[in-house]
Amino acid sequence: MAVPKQKHTKSRRDKRRAHIKLKIPSLIKCPKCKSLILPHTVCQNCGYYKGKEVIDVFKKLTKREKKKKQKEMKGKEKEEGKTKPVTMQGLSKKS
């Protein structure tokens, strides 16, 4: 069995391991509820995938939870519809 003649330094060891690391997952916004999800997966918040309902999210919830979730979803849809018209003054202001 081969045995190294000298000890490899920490920097040499770490250079070899430079590519071994955790990667930040790329997240996208769900087109229906605007929550962050992994691409190509069903949204756990609303149950939609590619514009179609795949999972009935309200099925396993209690009455109180269903009501709260539905109210939350309606609020998000209303916010989505409320967009302010762009004016020249709004564009010229420095934010």
C-alpha cells in the first residue's frame, strides 16, 4: 500500500476540497400566490403547478384554518390587482 513521504499542508487539502460546498437553492415566485418555491415543484401554499390545481390544500385543514387560509389567499389576489399607474413624477422621484 502506498504511503505518502510527507504530510500535505492544510491549504493543499483545502484547495482539493474547494468545490465541495452547499449551494443556495434557486427559488422562484409561484405565479398564483407569489410565495417562493423550488422550480418544477407543486406550491405547498396554494397547491398549483403550471396553472392547474394539483393538490387540494384546504382538504386536510380544520374549519378555522380553512377560513384563515382562504382569507389570506383573497388578500394576496387583491394586492396583486392593485397596481399604481406609472406617472412621470413617480419616475422622476429618487427613492
